[in-house]
Amino acid sequence: MAHAQDIRIARPAFGAWLRESAQTIRAQFAQRRLYRKTLAELQALDNRDLADIGLNRSMIRRVAHEAAYGK
């Protein structure tokens, strides 16, 4: 006697996958925009203004990265 098996892998519909992918891409673009904006604003400050907020020039990229992406 022969046996037949039907094995299916459950996966989300293509439309759901596409929506999730689009949301992820939008979120990544938003993070990148925030990083670039923060970086530009901090770089526009002079050394005295940076010192007033407790930063120096070598810290600008790290602070902008933390602002956009977290630690």
C-alpha cells in the first residue's frame, strides 16, 4: 500500500511580505535621515557651542549614530 504525504511550509502571503519589507525600508531611511540631520547640525556648531553641551568634535559621529540607531 502506498502512502502520500502533503508537506507544506507556512509562509506569509506575498502581499504581507511586501508590506513588511516596505515598512522596514522606510524605517531604515528614516533612521539614516535622522543620522545625517543630527550629524550636520552638530558639525555646524563651533567648538565653544559643542563644549557648552559637553561634546568635542571627535564625539560628533558617535552621538549622531546613537541618536539615530540607539546604542
